[in-house]
Amino acid sequence: MQKIKSLMTRQGLRSPQESVNDLSPIENFRTLTKEELRELHEEPTDPQAQQEIINSIEEVYFSNDSFDIVKYELERLPPVLSLQELEEYRDKLIQQQAAVSKKVADLILEKQPAYVEELERVTSLQNGLQLAAVICTNGRRHLNIAKEGFTQTSLGLLANQRKRQLLIGLLKSLRTIKTLQRTDVRLSEMLEEEDYPGAIQLCLECQKAASTFKHYSCISELNSKLQDTLEQIEEQLDVALSKICKNFDINHYTKVQQAYRLLGKTQTAMDQLHMHFTQAIHNTVFQVVLGYVELCAGNTDTKFQKLQYKDLCTHITSDSYIPCLADLCKALWEVMLSYYRTMQWHENHDQDEAAVVSSVSDGNNVIGTEENSFDRNYVKKKLEHGLSRIWQDVQLKVKTYLLGTDLSNFKYDDFIFVLDVISRLMQVGEEFCGSKSEVLQESIRKQSVNYFKTYHRTRLEELRMFLENETWELCPVKSSFNILQLHEFKFLEQSRSPSVSPSKQPASAVCSTGTLFQQYCAAGNPFEIQADSKDDETEDVLASNGYESDEQEKSAYQEYDSDSDVPEELKRDYVDEQTGDAPIKSVSRETLRSRKRSDYNLNKVNAPILTNTTLNVIRLVGKYMQMMNILKPIAFDVIHFMSQLFDYYLYAVYTFFGRNDMFESTGLGLSSSRLRTTLNRIQESLIDLEVSADPSGTLTAAEERKEKVPNPHLSHLVVLTSGNSLYGLAERVVATESLVFLAEQFEFLQPHLDAVMPAAKKPFLQQFYSQTVSTASELRKPVYWIVAAKAIDYEQMLLLMANVKWDVKEIMSQHNVYVDALLKEFEEFNRRLNDVSKRVRIPLPVSNILWEHCIRLANRTLVEGYANVKKCSNEGRALMQLDFQQFLMKLEKLTDIRPIPDKEFVETYIKAYYLTENDMESWIKEHREYSTKQLTNLVNICLGTYINKKARQKLLAAIDDTDRPKR
């Protein structure tokens, strides 16, 4: 069957007849012979038997068409051939062949109608195909005719159009690629124009376009080039960001921030900005200091550039220290101002951005808004944290500069300027980040204490030199003089304004309000060196020749001349001894004139009495307070040194004019216990009484002596022994009253000192005022007592009294000569007092003390003269009273002091002559103010003739008991 099928396949589609005719002899079935047909017919027709015969055929016969049956059978022949076997085998094969043939014939006969039908269909199909071939041939011929006539031309146009579109797209791509290739030129131009946002935007767009054309081989190289350009832009952007640190520009910074936002590196930009600020501080201070060091060195040696900043600061000279400090602070101010303005920019920008977000709220932008909010919070916290960090760097740089030079030998004004600059810088720090500037305070405190010790030691030596060369002449100042008029105290008025710093201020700062950053945000610098106001203004405190003007001088003498015509009786108005004030009801023109006369001032204007040395001390106090006001941590040290200035001045005045052991031993209480305690304290703590240092002394003793000042000595030009000048009364008045004036100024300054003094040290200040300053006026008594003791010849009066006979027998109506002599002494004293007042105004308290001392000494001299009497009668006692009353009556015409000092001292002693024995004993016990000699005289002269020896001994014993506590 397979052979039949394969045969039909090879023959193709043919008609049945053609197929039969075309069969080759080999492929045709072999025609059976008659014998074979006979045999075939003789074979059983049993289908089952026939099928068994077919099944007995070997499988190899059905294998494939290339099977060689003959060869196969021949190869199967046994080595020894047997005819019978061969015939049997032949017969078997024949039977098998016959069975197959019959089977084939049966199948053919069975399928013959279908075969014929199929052949007919094939034939019909062949005819249809031939007809289709003819139709196709005709169609192709007609299509060729159409192609040549119309289609080829149209389709060519369409193909060309399509090709044109493709070429246009290619040209556009090529132009874009060409533009991308030339982008670097435009980027360079934009970077030169500092259009960083535009450059970054362009670069990003180029990168996006390059990714679109990445299929071109040339684009890969361009893409890497654009990435390099973007990195270069970031580098230039970082450089632009660093410029913000020294000179903030809103437009410039806005561009930089927009550029970083396009890059998505806002936080990175803030980190870089803080790094640049730190670097700017270091570079700025180094370049400023290096410039001054090289300028002072006078050469361009590069060795300074290799030094560390700390070492570089040690090469600054004293002359360039202040300009360098000012430039240093100005440069640092610019950096801090830039940081301040940066913060302002971000605050304003955040507010504007928040307003925009709130007005345009879209749910699609929630993620972007949250990201921007996170960036804003990060920037805000970073900037706030950077405040203290920036200020700490500034403090450390300035501290290194401050401690790099020894300021102990600087001039005062220069050092005050340094303090003022640092004070202003600390004010900047407080406004910048709320810092108390502990680092700066500690460094300037060290320099200040070191400087102030040296400065104060020098000033004390100068004060000693001034005092030893002082002639105690009056320094003419106006009556309206006030220490606030001195330049050294101008800061007290300026400090009342909260916007003004403690020392000299720039003119713009004095008038403006608000913080320094608000004042100088637009322009200017708080550390600009301003010309000192002392150069532009003059102190209008001095008067010409002690008078306000020539007219006042002329009227003063005219007034004095007119006073000389006033009767003496009109000058006897009562004046209180303690206050120096007259009763209100007795104030009249005559009384006023009398009071003017008692003031011994030639009606000069009541200008303060002070010397050049006093003025220098006051100026020193003002300078000390300036330093203390600027640097409060050293307030106690400064006030302590100020107290030493006053102590030394007080001690010098006492040493020059008030020390006299002979008069101090009179027991009149001229020096109060408080004054003596103060003087002893000053002598022990401040005065160096040794002539030279003991080489064998300890180091501690040497240090203690170093803190002391040698004892001052009065100038040899000051004469205190001349009676015509009342023993240097003019110099004594100037010295003592200048001390009182100085004490008054200290009293005026007490609230200011108390305000800056640390609470723990305030007891020192209170003790200084209560035990030292308040004792200045007490120095008047010992100083003027010496004048009073020498101005009147009390010894001559005692001699005259000794020549008087007191044992007269009758009442006398005429007083004794010694009274007139004593009054003449007082008149002469009054005259010389007037002469002295022509040189120096003698204040009323001073004249009162002088008169009080003279009268007190005169009265005590009278008592002493009465105590020297050997014999005395009752009439003599009456004469004593007469003499004393005459003395009082005449004396009251010379002075306004009421009551007369020690009047009761004399009257009580005279009246004691009339006491009995019993009264005398109690009187002696009650009156201990009299000396033993005076009391003994009373007992011997008054009671001697009336009492026995035992009673006299009893009274003398009572006198001894009274005198014992005095000893």
C-alpha cells in the first residue's frame, strides 16, 4: 500500500487514463500466468486463511521501497542447497504473493468507484487551474500596463514624501544635537553673568534632551560632557556662595538659593554656607593681622604667611595694635552682618513661600510641600544653631588677638578705646545670639587687671610728684563748674541713653535707636574709628583770674568798698555756729553784706576751691570709672584703686598741714577717733615709710612694699612759717577745701559706684564712704588749729596777765591792758584774714572754724592766766569778770559767731572763786575739763585762807582722782 501511495504521489495529478498509460513496466503489476491464476483460483478463498498467509509474510518485506528482495532471499539461502527445500520455500513465497495480490486486487476492486470519481475531480480541478492560469496571465498583462501608466509614478511620489519626512526629522535631530554641542558656550556666558539658576536649568534640559537622542553614538560623549559641566557649575556655585560671607547681596543670594533648589541640594547648600562662614572668619582675621604685621615689618618677607594666627598676633606692634583691632572688628562685623542678613532673607522667603502655599492648596502638591517644609525647618534650625557657633569663633579669634600683646604700657586713652571696642563687640554678640561673651570678658578682664595695676601704680607715683610740687595755688574755675563738664565724665550722661555704649560713641549711634544690626544693616560700621569729641570741643570750666568776667570782677571790688562803709554794729547779726545760716527773720541787706564780709571772699563768685592736683585726681577718677563702666567684672579692683587716690590725697593734706604733735596733745579733740583710725589705716596699708628696700627682706615684704607709695613731702616753695600770710593760711584753705570738694564729688558719684559694685563687695564701699570720705571735713580742725595757735600771741597775753594785781581792795571800773592787747591781736588777725581772702576765697565754715579756734584758745589762755594768779581778792574776781565782759563785747563786733566758744568755760572758772568748801568738791568732780593746775589754783587761792589744811588735802585728793583717768 505504501508503494502504491508513494507511486501516486510521484506521478502527480493526472487523469486515470493517463495514469494507467504512464505506468512503467517495472512499476506495473506483473500479469499472472494461467498456471498462476489457476493456482490462485485453486487457493482457498477463506478470508481468514488468506489473512493468516499475509500475516506470515516477514516484516522486512514491508520496511521501505529501497528493500532489495532478491538480495535478501539469496543471502538467506543455506550454505548447502536443497532443491526440495527451495521448491517448498518457493511455493510458500508464491502463496504469499498470491495472497497479497488477491488482497490488492480486492482492495482495488473495492475502491475502484471512488478512485474513478476522484480522478474525475482531479481532472476537473486541472481544467479549472488551467483557466485560472489564463486569467492570471491576462491580469498580469493588464497590471503591467497600469503600473507603467499610473501606479509606479504615484507610489514613487509617496515614497519620496515618506523619505522627505524622515529626513526632516533627522535634520531636526541633527540641529538639536548641534545645539547641544554648542551649549557649553552659552553655559559659560551664563556663568559669567552669574545666572546660576538659568545655567542649571539649561544644563538639566540639555541632559533631558540628550537622553532622548541617546541612540546616536555622538550623544554618549555629549552626555558625559554635560555632566562635567554640571559639576563645574556646582563648583562655581560654591564659590558664589562663599562670597555671601563677606558681602551679602540679596539678588546674588537669591540666585544661588534658586540654583541649589533646582539641584535639589538645599540642605547641602546650608552645610556648605556654614563651612564658608567659619572659613571666612579665619581667613579674614588672618589677612587683616598679616597685613599689619607685614606693614610694620617693612618688607614683603613671606615667612609671616606661614605662621599660625596665634603666633602672628604676637608680631603686632603697639602703634598698629588699635588700628588693627578696629579693622579686625570691622571685618568680623561684616561677616556677622552677612549672617544676620542671610537669616533675614530666609525668614522673609519662608513667609512668602508659606503664603503662596496657603493660597494655592492642591492635593497633588502635598508631597512637594512636605519636602519643602522639611527643608525650611532644617535650614532654620541650622541657621539658629550656627549663630552661637559663629560667635564662638569670633570670640576665640579676638581673644587670641587680645592676649597676643601686653597692654600694660598702653596710654590710657588707647586702652579705653580697646575696652570700648571690645564692649561694643560684646554688645554685638549679645544682639547676635544672646551670648554674654564669657570668653571675651575673661580675656579683657585679664588684660584690664594687668593694665590697671601698672596704670594705677604709675598714677599714684604721679600723684605723689604732683603733691610734692604743688604750691597749693587756687585753680580758677567757674562757679557753675561741675565734674560732668569734664570729658572724663561725659560717659555718665551718655550712659543714660539705652542705645549708647559706655564710652565715646559714633555720632550716628547716639541719635539712632534699635539694635546695632538694625542701625548698620544698610550701611556703616559700628567699629568705625570716630574722632574724639575732645578734639572738637573745649572744656568751658576755667574762669579768668578767678572771676566769671571783667564786669563781675569790677563789681566785686566795688561791692567790697561799699561794705567798708557799713558800721560795725550792723554786722552783728546772729549766725548759727553749726550751720553758718542766719535766722530767716533777720535777713536784711545789711545782714547779707555782713555775711559776705564774714565769708572773706571779696564778693567773688562762690566758685569751688580746688587745685590743679585736685582736678587731675578728679579726671583720674573719671577715667577709672570709664574703665569700670565698660568692664564691670573688675569694678571692685577699680573702686579700690579709686579709694587709694582719695586716701593718699587726704593723707598728704594731713601730713602737710595738719600734723603737729604739740597741738594734738592738747586734748581738745581736734582729731576725732574716726579720723585718727582712718589716717592710721592709710599709713599702714598705703604709705611706704621705709627709705630703701631691705635686701634681706622676704619676697612677700617686697611685693607689699611695691604696692605702697612713699610718704609725700611738702614743696619747699610753700612757706608755712610767715605770720604775714597767717602761716600759709591761703595754702591751707586751698588744700583743705579742695579735699572737701573732692569728698563731695565722691559723694556725688556714690550711686554710680554702688550700681556697678558686686553685691558681695558693697560693704567695702559703704565702709569707705562712712569712715574715709565723710572724714574729709573733719580735717579742717587740726589744719586750722595750727593757724589759730600761731596767729595770736597767747604767751604775751599770759605775761601781761601776770603783771596785773588781782588783790585790789576796791571795785575797778576800768578793764586791764591785756584785754586791749588781746583785742588788738584779734583785729590784726582779722586784717590779715582779709588780706588772705584777697588771694583765696575763705568759705564761711573755714572762717568760723578759724575764729572759733582763736576764741577758744584765747578763752583758755584767759583761764590759764587766771590760774597763774598768786593772790586774788573779791574785788580782783570782779575785775576778772569786768575784763572778760569787755573782751566779749569788743569781740562780738569782730565776728558773727554766736554763741562765743568756751564762754562758759571762762565764766564758770571765774564764778568758781565764790564757791564754798562743800560746793567746791562737787564742782571739781563735775568739771573735768579743767587741768589739775587750774583746779589746784582754785583750791589754794580761793579757799586757802578759809579752810584748814585737812580740808585742802581732801580737795587736792579729789583733784588727783579727777585727773587720774586723763593720764
